[in-house]
Amino acid sequence: MNVSLEIPDDVASRMAVPGTDLTRRALEAFAAEEYRQGRIYKPDLRRLLGFETSHEIDAFLYAHEIWYDYTIEDLDREMAALDRLGL
């Protein structure tokens, strides 16, 4: 699906950041918000944004201040699993 936006030239010129692509920035902002709202997942981000590695996805999420919902209980569960494995 192709989606197009009309942005007045004067607004677009203020939104432009030298050395960046406004279209890409709009796509990334949209993808970040959809991920934040739980409507898309990491595999979707990979396809949508053309990422090759999970490190790229993690860097993208970090750059957009999207943090994992990781609790103390999650840490305890992982520590117990590592203990069982002898690590």
C-alpha cells in the first residue's frame, strides 16, 4: 500500500533536517507509534523499515524512547533459568 501526505511547503521546509529524508522520518515516526500502541511487532518493524538485524531494531526503539516492559519478575525468572543451566 502506498500512502501519501500533503504538507504545505512552508511547514515542510521547517520540518526538514539537513542530511535527512523527511519521508523516511515520517515513516519511522508512524512505525514507532504503531509499535508503541501494540498494533505492529518487531518482525513488522524489520519489514517496514528494512532492518537486517535485531540490533537495528533495538537501536531504532532506543532512539524513539520505546522501552521494553521488563519487570523484576522477568529478571527473577531469567536468573532462575540461568541458575538451572549452571550459568
